[in-house]
Amino acid sequence: MSQEIYLHHPTFGLLFRVCQLSQGQELFTTIYNQRFFFLVTARSEGIGIELINRISANSLMEKHLRQLRRTGLIQEYNQLMVSYRQIFD
């Protein structure tokens, strides 16, 4: 069962976590229109939020999907592929 994670941004409002890319690095998008994407990084001094374009978000997500497929995490791959298609198709 997947866990939904949200983050409140002071300018863009409620953000939804698309996926965890690596340890301490996650991809978020605006909850309503999924046009703005954010790379959220947990650091020792706090959380960093970087606005990235749709092409970069697509590339990061495809890279993560390839990594899941290579490591044999099929269930996680299938769940993320559903999200990928909803957002980028």
C-alpha cells in the first residue's frame, strides 16, 4: 500500500510527492494541474526545494524507472509506471 505525502509550499500551495528518487531526494508536483515540478532535497541544514521544468522531471522519473527495472523491484516499478503515465501521457 503506497503512502501519499504532501508538502505545503508558500507560493505554489499543496504539493504531492510523485516518487522518491534516491535517499534524501524526492520529486513533487502541484496537486491540481501537475504543471510545476519540484526537486526536494533533505540536507543537514534543512529542506531544499528547487523548481524544475517538465522535461527534467520526466527525465528524472524515467531514470528512476530504469533503475527499479534493473534491480528487479517489479511491484514498485509497476506502481510508479501508473503515476508516470497519469502525469506525462
